[in-house]
Amino acid sequence: MQDEDIVYDEDSPFTTAADWEGAIMKRGGVVIGTTPRRRGPGKKPPKVKVQLRIPPDLVSRWKATGPGWQTRMVEALQQATPGEPASNPSRAA
């Protein structure tokens, strides 16, 4: 459905992004979310989403190490990767 396919109704006027600025979503009086915020200056850069095919037994062994296994896996990859590491503001020295 395109915007032009929607019939204008005085009871349901078109809205703009400005109309939703700062909106808070509630269900039964409980806040369930807010409008998405954009990354401000000084925020660490977003991570890149990739898809890897890793043997199930290897994933199971990492998961068995408990919460934070993905972070530990990334740290192991960083140590095993040849070359100089890129500056990473998310890692404390």
C-alpha cells in the first residue's frame, strides 16, 4: 500500500515525523518503548553484522563459558588476527 492509496479522513489525519518526536509507547499504562534515538557524537562506532558458519560443537563450547561468551569470542578473534589492531574506543586499556 502506498501513501496515495490511503483515503484522507478528518478523524485520522496524516502525521509527520515531528508529530512522533519524543513519543512514548505504553500498553496498559506501562512504558514498553520510546521512539528510536540516533547515535550522538562521541558514541563508539556501531559493530558490523556478519554471518559466519561455525561448527555447532564450537558454538556450544563458547556458550558453555557463560554470559559474555560473544564478547570473549570477539576478543579471541582480535588476538588471533594478524596485523595491527584498529583503534577501538570501546576497549579500555
